[in-house]
Amino acid sequence: MEIKKKLGMGIMTALLGLALITGGTFAYFSSTQTTNNTFAAGTLDLAVNPTTIVEVDNLAPGDSVIRSFELSNNGSLDIEKVTLETDYRIIDVKGDNTEDFAAHIEVEFLYNADKLDEVIYQTTLADLQDMTPEAINQHIFYPAFGEKGLPAGSLDDFVVKFNFVDNGEDQNQFQGDSLELEWSFIATQNPGDEK
């Protein structure tokens, strides 16, 4: 029994020593710091004022209408460029149109209200609808914005002149007709940068 007791004590001592050695390898100094981080996305908010740019009745060939509007960047990110999508619908009351009424409505984008004779770009509504967004930005908005685009919190004024072109020919097919025009202004942000 003495041997069993000594053997048991030896095993217990070995296990205790092993436990102390193992426990000692996990004893060390430590320090912990936690950081709180936030990623908040900016906003791109292009506004047009007024939302109805032109509404006119009783146009005759040779008439013109001048209207102004402003584009403002109400967001927190700079706008690099603005493009314009044009869509229209012709209401042909007599059903006798052989031509596109929009091809007879000329649009002149002017520099500002003080210089109404300085045209940025001139086209028809029919051609404007078929233009690519990049061409519209290059011809209409780039001359006004330049390389700076439309910075956050800023606005730019635009003046547009609509001309019902008198082509010197019979335009009776357009009597009583109307054209519903929808312009969608689309803003894109500047390229991202390192913060």
C-alpha cells in the first residue's frame, strides 16, 4: 500500500507541476483599447426651380418664349456633370401631321438673363431627344459649369429660349396641336477621392 500511496503522490505532484507550468504560460500583461468608427455616405441632391419651365398657349410660327430656371446642388457631394433626358408627346388634334411638331420647336440655351443674345447651344426638341447624355453635357452644361461642375451648396441660373420656327412653308398641320415636354436632369458625382 505504501507503493500505491507513493505512486499516487508522485502522479499528483507531476500533474500539479504540469498545471503550474501550463498556467504560467498564459500569465501575461495585457491592455485593450476599443475604437468606434463611422462610415457615413454623402448625398447628391440636384434641384430644379421652377419645376415647370414653360407653359404657353396660342403659339404661332415665328413666336418665341424665354424662360429661366436654376439648377442647385442641395446635397453634400459635388456634382461633376449634369445630363438632360428629353421626352415629349405630341397631341395631334386633327390627326393630319406628316411632320414632327418637335422638329419645328427650336431650343436655344442662353448664357444668362443679362446676355440673352449669347447662345450656348441651339437645337430642336426632336434633335435634343436623340442626343447622347455626354453630348448634352458637353454642349449645354459644361460651358456653364466648366471643370468645377456644380459644387455642394451652389446653384447656376439657366435661360432657355423656345422658338416656333417659321420655315416659310405651309405649317397648317400644327394648328391646335400641343407638345408635352418632359426634361429629366440627371446629376453624377465627382470621382471618389482618398479621405
